[in-house]
Amino acid sequence: MVDLPPRFTLGVIPGATPGKWIDVWNSRMPRTPLHLVHLSVADQYQALASGEVDAAIVRLPISKDRLHVIELYEEDPVVIASIDSHLTAAEQLSLEDLSGEVLIVPDDDVLDLDVPGAVAPRFAAPADIEEAIQTVAAGVGIVIVPMSIARANRRKDTAYRVLSDGPASPVGVAWLADSDNPAINAFIGIVRGRTAQSSRA
């Protein structure tokens, strides 16, 4: 049996929901507590490179310099608008539907999406997505984010719709390539759905 370290530190970016994996970890490795560290997408690489976290659920793309990266899934992009916006009348939206809309791009934007015909706001970019959504709730503009971030920031005065022709936003798990921490292998096994009895093969 492999000896695990006294603690395993997992970084998570906004919107990530590793709860099911953490539950499995706590069940299988009760003597090695899993410590969560919330990371911004801008800081995710540095947190891994510096050893602040042992592994992280990251928003892709991420530099693969010194890292192993496994893509886990892709998220649909969604448009968040005021609950009173005409955009909410549709079940889903296209980039063409957004022409003429004020597009708010916060400083921590993760999609870097070009929307033809969208209008730039006449105010400074919000510091983060939460602030951008507050502005949208006031009836000013729209913001485009991965679906998990929209769900995590759900409000009664906003609504979101899938952007059907927007780019998917992949999410993965990453760790230092030269790490010899056996807890990382154990966590990757859980993420990949290995049972407690299965081997690493």
C-alpha cells in the first residue's frame, strides 16, 4: 500500500464542481485530508508551478510547460442578461443575435470571445465576473461566461441562455510533471473513475 502525505491540496477555478470526487477521496483516503484552494484562472498556472497546490481543476488552455494536463469536459458558453431583456425570450442565442448589444468583458474573462457587431461599454471593465453580472442585473449590457460560472452566480434579476455557436470552454486537471506525490496519482484515478480495487493501468 502506497503511503500518502498528511494532506492533499487541490486548486479549483470558479465554476468547478469537484464535490463528487472529493466525496470519493474522503471515503477512500480518510487519513489524508483534501484541502481546497480557490484559484482565479489568471493564477492557476502559477499556483501549480509554485507548489501552492498539488493538483488543480483548471480552465483550458493552460501552458503545458512543466505540467501534465488531462481534459475532463467542455462547457457551453452562455449569455447572461437582465431578466427583462428581450434576449431572454429565446431558448438559445447565436452570435448574430448579440449584434448591437453592449458586451461587458470583465478583467477575469476566460473566453476571449469576439462578438461581431457588439458594442463596447462606455465605462471601465469590471474587475471580475461577479461585478459584471451585477451591472447586467441593472439592465446594462450582457456578459458571456461558461455555463458553470453562470450557475454559480445565478440571480433572480438575471437569466442566461446558451450561445449555440460560441466556443466551448474546456476544463481539465493539471499537476507538475516532475511531482512524485502519490496522492496525485490517487486523485487522478478517482477523476478517471477507477474503483478502489483497480490498478493504475
